[in-house]
Amino acid sequence: LRILHEQYEWLLKQRLDRTDDRDITEDVIRIANSYRSEMKRRHPPHELDECVAAHRQCLYNILKACAVLHSSIGYCQGLSFIGSVVLKQMGGADEAVAFWVFEYLVRKFFVKRVVIPERPVAPVEDGPGTSGGTEAVLSPVREEAGDLA
């Protein structure tokens, strides 16, 4: 789990393409507004702004890390909705763990089947705690996801 945290932190420190940053920011704001409407029913007004701001920051972080990890693709519209659902379903779980769950879903269902079905995604450059790029990091996530199924 420590390696997953280190890899996630490393991804967040990387620079993001300006266009991807703008697109992510726009989508996160749009999703946060719908999240606000949903949360109005569950949270008192004095907690609402803090709850929405935390969700928006976590969502931005996981989308940025995913765009960096899949730099040959960048950010794709629609991922903000999926990321928001993952964050909501994980209910306050560790942000790094939520990211790796999100990334697993993106890699399994989106990247391979929608974006570039005939070509494998280039692995991220080695970051701290890895010796073989994303495959070294994702194998424990895949094993855990298999155990959950």
C-alpha cells in the first residue's frame, strides 16, 4: 500500500499539459455543481461548502494523476463523472486508494476498449518505489480487485 501511495504522490507532482488542466478544471467544476445539489439533501448548509470543496479537490487530483499516467492520451471528457462516482462509492476512503481503483477501471474498460483498442498504453516512467513502471504498481491492485469480484 505504501508503494501505491508513493506512486500516486509522484504522479501528482508531475506537470500536466495546459489543455488537459483546463479541461479537467472545467469538468470538475461542472461535476461539483451537480454534487452540491445532491449533497444539499444530506448535509446541513454549514458543512456543504467544505464537503463539496473536498470532493472537488480529490476529483481534480485523481483526474490529473490519470492524465499524467496516460500521457499519450491525456484527459478525456466523461472521466470526471466516473471519478466522481468512484469517490462517492468509496465514501471517504484514502484518496490514493480511490485513484488506483479509478485507474484500474479506466485501464480495463476505457483505454483498452474505447481509446486505442489495437495498441497497448505506454507505461509511465519509473517513479519512486517502482522498478517496472505501471505494471509493477498495478499488479497488486489487480490482485485485490480480483479478490473483490
